[in-house]
Amino acid sequence: MGDFTCSLAISCAILALVYVTSKFLNWIWIRPKKLEKFLRQQGFHGNSYNLFHGDLAEMKAATREALSIPINFSNDIFPRVSPFYHKALQKYGENCFVWIGPRPVVLISDPEIFREIMSKNYVFPKPHGRPVKRLIARGLASLEADKWSKHRKLINPAFHVDKLKHMVPSFYLSCGEMLSKWDEIVGNEGGREVDVWPHLQTMTSDVISRTAFGSSYEEGRKISRLQSEQTKRTVGEDRSIHIPGYRFLPTKGNRKMKQNMKEIESLVLAIINKRKSGEEDHHDLLGLLLQSNSNEIKQQGKEFGMSIDEVIEECKLFYFAGQDTTAILLAWTMILLSNHDDWQARARDEVLQAFGRGKPDYKQLNNLKIVSMILHEVLRLYPPAAMITRCVQEEITVGRKVRLPAGVEFMFPLIILHQDRRIWGDDAKEFKPERFGDGVPNGAYFPFGWGPRICIGKNFAMLEAKMAIAMILQRYSFQLSPSYSHAPRMLITLQPQHGAHLILTKLER
């Protein structure tokens, strides 16, 4: 009996080893080669699959080289922001693919295909993010299918236009605090150099803290700092091959990320518990979300609402998605207006005519046509999320004749779509806000995504940006500093690598 048991155990171990080995070989070699063959048969071109790493080594080298030196001031930024993808498109043309480890990624720059794929969010979901990213946030942006629909429905009321009106005082207060700091730096001596980038980041972080957590603002600031650190720690992960199980190793970085995650969740839970005890109001984003969730559970049942853990994840996402997006929009807007004095003057004239030196209100902000044109043009040239990805779950045909197998991912370089001369004209790379004089065109403009999954915070971000730019234009004129380096780079979002060094000059009142 003992020999039989031993033999059975050995046989099971051998079968398990064979199974695991076959799965590993399929993941690392057999499946990638099958996908490569399929893509080439469909007319796509790219490098041959390189075992395990794919194109990652070349990507790292290209990125390192591109980031080593700034570029002359130009809006033709794709070669610096995504140097490897730029070289792939130059070498292989529009129908090309690259390798992220063993995963082939097809680059798509056709706006029609983009709209088709983005409108079918149940057919083309987001790729599964790396497990380490779950330590940042696992909210709406990472959900799919019915769970995504449920969360979107519950969160929507918090971003309704009528609710956004109540956020305007928080925008005003946070921006006013930033301008007061600039006043201290600049003084009354004329122009003074200021790197406005960190100030804008702090300001938009404070906006999220105030609008998300209201009177728990100080706790919100702690959450913001921890979330920023979590984001920075994941950047390196995105640029290396994913090793399953690595996040469980007790490395210094892994331990710190888990510690931060626990602290963030503890802070958010404490704020939620205050709401339950009736100690705080319910007019901020968290309060509106809790109210929407409570109403849904009462009307439909517990399974139709969110758990406390899910509410916490959505709060974490407020910071991750909302802070950098607006700070980036404001930074590039100030940089471009510094290089285009005529548009800066036109925007300032519009602001002063609308409300002089007084406090802007919701209605007046929405009536700023020139400021809106400028913001849209900045988003066209410098979209915060420069790359959007989706995946193929089963073999499918997109567009008129593009057939793709399950397991392939799409990548849409928004900068390419936004600067396509065939759509925008020969001046596609130039800053010309008049393109948006008649509103937002329906052609190839997707800074907030497209279709059902269009960014839920789009109106929030635009209103915040209008308030900030209006208040800055009321008080300051600005131009590029001689020390400014034009160096856009992708750090999850499209950021100025060496900051935004501008000469600020206080205007006479």
C-alpha cells in the first residue's frame, strides 16, 4: 500500500510538472508565435518575437535616449514621448505591431476603428492591468461588463452638472491659495521665475481633497500624498517584463506599497465612518457617492450597491485619475500661452470682460469661449493619457477588413490621431485654438476617451481648469523662462520632465 501511495504521488507530481511546463511554454513561446503568424498573414508587420522580453529591451533603450536631452520647442512630441512606437510606425507603416514581453500589441491610428472599438466596451475590454497597479486603485477605470455598469450608475450622480456647481467654491479656494504663494515668491519687483508645475500639482491635489472629502480636507491631503507615492512606485513596473508572483516577495518596495495601501484605506474608512455617525455633511463627492449607493441598496437590494471596500477603491481612484489630469492640462496651457502672447492676451481680455477682477461663477466660466478653445487645443496637442489600450477576447474583424485573433491588444496613440494631417490639415502640429471656434469637431479628438467609457470626470476637470486659468490670467502675465526645457515625457500621464519654468509678472490692479 505504501509503495502504491508513493507511486501515485510521484505520478501526480510528474503530471503536475508536465501541466505547468506546458502552460509556461505556451505562454512564453507557442502562443506568441501563433499570434505573430496570424498577424503577418493579415498584413501586419513588426519585429520577430524575442523570447520572453519581446521588444522591451529596445523600448527601454529608446526611451532612455529620448529622455536624455530636451527638444526644441515644438508640438511634434511623439518621437520623444513614445520613441520606440514612433520608430516602429516609421519602419513598418500604419499596420504594425510591437511586443510587450510575450504580448503582441497592434498600433491603430485610424479614428474610425478607434470609435468602433471604444463604443463596444463589452466586446473590447481594457487589458488586465499588472497586479501591482491594484495597490493604487481598483475602481471604475479597471472594472468591466456588469460590474462597471453598476459602479458607473452609482457614481454618475456625483458628477452631474447640478452637483458640479457646488464644487466651484473649492476650485476658487484652492487656486487662490496657490496664487497667494506666487505673490509671496514674485513680490512687487516685476518678473520672477517660478516652476509652476509642482504648484499646479499641489493645487489640483487640494481640489480633490476638498471636493472629495469636504471638511475632512486634512485627511484628504494625507491620502493625496500617499497616492502620489504609489503612482511613482508603479512606473518602473510598467517598463519591465511582468514576473507572476513578484509582488508577493518581501522586497523593500513591495512592503512600502502595501504599507501605503493599508494607510490610505484606513484614512478613507475613518472618513466614511464619520459620515455614518452624521458628523459631516454630504455635499462632497464621497457624500454624494454614499447617498447614491444607499438609495440604490434601499430600492433594489444589497447586491445592487457597492461594498465599503468598493467605495474606498473609488475614492482612491478620484485622486489617481483626477489630480494629474488637470495639473497636466494647466501646465501645458501655461507653457503654450507663454509661447503665444497673442492668445494669452485674447484669453485675458475675455476673462476681464466677463468678471473683471472679481470671483468667477459657474455660469460665467461656462461662457468663456476663447478659454475653452485654448483648453481644447492644448488637449489635442498634449493629451494627458497619450495612449489608450484595449484587448481582443475572441477572433474578430474590425473596420472594413482588419481581422485579429484573441489575445492581441490594441494601442491607440492619441497624439498621432490628434495630429493627423489628413484630418487636421498641414498645420496639424501647430497651436491654433481657432480650430475649436465652432465647438468640438467629431473627427479625431479623443482626450477623454470615447463611447460609454468616456471619462466620467471630464466636466469636472474642464470646469476646474477654466477656474484656474481665469484666476491666473486675472493676476499674472507669464512667459517662458530662459531655463525652461521642452521635455514632455510619459510617466503614466504626459508630464513636463524638467518642470514648467516660467517668468511670472504680477499685473497692476
